[in-house]
Amino acid sequence: MSTHSAHSAHGEEYDVPKQQNMAIWLGLCSVTFFYATFVASNVYLRGWSPNKFVLTQLEIHNLPYLALLDLIACFIVMLMAGSFFKRKRWQAVNNSLAVLGILFVIYALLQFWIIGMFGSMSPQIWTAYMPSGVMQFLLALTSLVYIGWVGWRGTLRDKRLLMRTFPLGMNFWMYTVVSSVVVYLLTDVMTVGSIAQWCGMHLY
């Protein structure tokens, strides 16, 4: 009986509540439907009038590719943070979150710069690309807020709150990184060929 009670207490201490995990994914699903309307409208407008709504890579220079590199770095740091979290290396987790926060700040600044360039272009480009760009920027800002919240809990001596919130944060940060890359590709802000060419490779 005592063994079962101890196990239950341990489970309550370290397990992420299923309701919270489900809630954040339901929230992300609703965001995805909202997000997808802007992406779908972009794809439709580009197909309807390519001459007016298609963005050329030269107009935004290297910004999307730098943002892509930053997102890849975010993904790698998240994997490292997850590994440290699994091994309960709390100081390493906090350091990883600090690095992740810096990377998300860089991504948010790059995305803000890209939005500014959209706004300086034609009304058609502004209409097609601005909404999805703003959504990416808002996701980056929300990720930063969540990193700060989880990082603050990581400084507390009692790690139960960190154990509950870190996996939820990982879900949201991963969503932000993956969705941003997908949106770049779907809206033709970048293409696989342009990425390869920017990296000095040629696809045949």
C-alpha cells in the first residue's frame, strides 16, 4: 500500500497533466486553422495572378535564409534542452533555455524586418504575405514569453512546476519552428531550390 502511494506521489510530481497537454494541442489546432486561411489565400492569389502576387527572392535579400538557419539552430537547442531535461540536469536546461531565448529574439527581429519589407512593396504583395508574416512574428513573441516563464520556474528550488511546464513549452516551441519553415515554403518566400542555391549547391 505504501509502495503504491509513493509511486502515485511520484507520478503526480513529475507527470505532465494530460489535460494541460491536450489543451495546448487543441489550442494549437485552432491556431492552425486560423493560420492556414492566410497561407491558403496566399497560395490562391499567387496562382490567380502570378505577375502581381509572386514575391521574388531578390526583393527580400537573404533574410528568409538567415531566419531558416536560426530556426534550425532553435531546433537543435530544443533537442539538447529536452535531453538535459530528461536527465534532470537543471543548470544545463536553464542554459539551453537562455540560448533558445536569444535565438528566438533573433528570429523575431528577422521576421519583423521581413514584415517591414513586405509593407514597403506593392499592395498585392502586402495583401498576400503580410498576414502570415505577422502570425509568424506573433508566434515568435509568444514563444519568448513562454521561454521566460519556463526559465523562471527553472530557477526555483522545487522543480515540480518546471517538470509540468517544460514539456508544454517544448510542444509550442516545436510548433513555432516547424510551422514557420512550412509557411516559408508554402508561400514561396523560400523554395528548396533557392535554399540549395543560397548554400552554394545546385540541384539537378
